[in-house]
Amino acid sequence: MVKNEMKNQIRRLRFENSEMTQQQLADRVGVTRQTIIAIEAGKYAPSLPLAFRIARTFGVSLEQVFQYEDG
Amino acid sequence: MNRTQKGAWCILIVSLFLILFGILLFTEIVILKNLFTSLHRFIALLLFSFMVPLFIFLRKKQSRAEVESDERDRLIIKRAILVSFVSVWVLLAAVCIIPRFIVGYTGSIPVWVLSVINFAIFLIAMFIYSTAILIQYGWGGKDGEK
């Protein structure tokens, strides 16, 4: 069975953007803090619109936030 | 804890309380033939006095800009509705089968029992719905501050 892994750099990007808190990021992209926590931990894969909103918040491309790897 | 989690906790507490209160009432009034006592009144009053702090807890936001619900909340709610819907069907099937063993094929039950059964199924479905939401959120503990 092929195991798909989606990794993200949200935690690193938050700290690089003046140590943005999970709540601040959640408020800016219009989700709850729990959703940001779940995305950061890799427990939840966001929808494309939400992924784009997160990337735009940090001012980077989607690939710089989310990486997809075939295991 | 977000609004969906808070709502689920409220439903869980209220449904559990009503289930326990219903079992107590059934035991006292139907089995032991006691009338509505002051203990029952006290428990009912206790339930209603819990409502105000519960609603305040429900309305409190994590931040000013906190959204009511997001895509993950909606996904979790959708799964919880599915689980509770399945549980309703399982309970209805059980309700159709179990009385045959208790009162027999030609036996009869009072009409009020049907109302009690319907209400009990509703409460159990609500209990399962809220539990399903909380399980998906990891009971709120795993989603802690990082």
C-alpha cells in the first residue's frame, strides 16, 4: 500500500513572521485555532482555498508551505 | 476549545443528566410506585440552574475574530451526524426485537412506553453525537497550546 505524507512548514513560517501565534494565524485565515493545530501536526489536510489563504498570509507560494511525499 | 467542542460538551452534559434523571424517575415512579418527590424537584431545579453557566460558557470566544465554525468543524459534525443516524437505526431495530423477549409475541405494552422509548432514543442519539464530536477532537486535550 502506498502511504502518502503531507508535510508543512507552518510552525517555522509562524516563527519567521514575528512569532505569530496559532490564534493570530487562525483569525487571519478564518478558521479556529484547533484547525491550525491539527494542520500543523499533520492530522488534518486543509482544503485548497484554505491552503492558499495560509500561503498568502505568509507571502509565500503553496509549495513553500505544503509538501507532498509518496512513501 | 472552540464553539463546536463547547456545544458538544453542553449536549453531552445535558443529555447524560436527562438520561440519568429519566432512569431515576422511571425507577421511582414506575417500579417503586413513589410519587414525584422533593428529590426529583431538586434534581430538576439543579438541571435548569446549570443552563445559565452552560450558555455563558458556550458564548465565550477564544478571540474577537474567532469564526463560528470552519471546514474541519463541518467535517467533524457531518461524521458525528452519520454516527448518530446509524445509532438511531440500531436502537430502533433493538426496540423492535427486545420487547418480543420481554412481553412475548402476543403481549402488549402501555402507549406511554412508546413516548418514553422515542425520547430515550433521541437522548441516546444526542449523547452519541456529542461523544463522536469530542472523540474526533481528541476530547480537547490533544489540541492544547504548542
